[in-house]
Amino acid sequence: MIETILFYIFAMIMVVSGLAILVSTNIVRMAYWLIGMLLAVAGIYFLLGAYFLGVVQIIVYVGGVAVLVVFGVMLTSRQLASQLLPRAWEVVWLICVTGIFLAGLVRMILKGPWAGNVKQSPQTVAEIGRSLLGNFIGPFELASVLLLVVLLGAAYLARPRVPTLGIKK
């Protein structure tokens, strides 16, 4: 009973945080709402009994990525302030893409094969490491490349603008 109540509380925090991220026009507030959402996701992991994943969620995402986002915001907030108000075509595009993803998610939930044989998940840190660097090396490397691209993009956005003296190459 208490798990069900906690699940709904965490789910509500995630939905409210997600909507607040979408509606907010202040990039600092968006970063703080993101931290709230990531903490709620960690709470769901703890409810599911995935304690290692919950702790990693808090340490890596809340402690690392969210702090990086806040520092990136501090470095680029002057440059991005005018770009945070969406245009009409962007709103329409977002609604269309969201509708497609929502339809796919609902279809997967309703038609998906939920009753099946479930493999035993790794229990120790050593088993998790072997699984990550064995069976799941592709997604693991894809996540590392994605984080590298995000880091390069943040460095590009934060670079100082040096005015040119009209010299053309």
C-alpha cells in the first residue's frame, strides 16, 4: 500500500517537473526542475528494488550532469535568453512529435508481450560491470559518445566571442 502511494507521488513529481521544464522560459529554473525529475526517477528505482541504479542515478545524473547543466547555464545564459521563446511552428512540430511518441508508447503498453520469462538481473557490482562491458557494451559506448557530444556542444556554446576586425580569409 505504501509503495503504491510513493509510486504515485514520485510519478506526479516527474510529470509536474517535466511540464515545468517545458513551460518555463528561465533556463536556470529548467535546470532545477530537471534535478527534481531526476531525483523522482531515482525514487522509482528505489521502489523497484534497483538500489544500485537509484544510487547511480543520484550520483551521476543529479550530482554530475545536473551540476554541469547549471554551470553551462551560468556560462551561456546571456547568449540563450532570447532563444527560449518558441515560435508557432516549433510548438506545432513539438505537439506532432509528442503525439507520435505517445501513440507508440500507448500501443506498446497495450499490445506488448508483458508475460514472459524474465532473466535474473545481476545482483553484485561485479556482475553489473560484467554485464555492462559484455552484453551491453553497445548501449554503454553509445551513452559515452552522447555525453561527449553534449560536452563538446556546451564548450562550443560557452566559447568567448572574439570580434573580427573585418579581415576576410
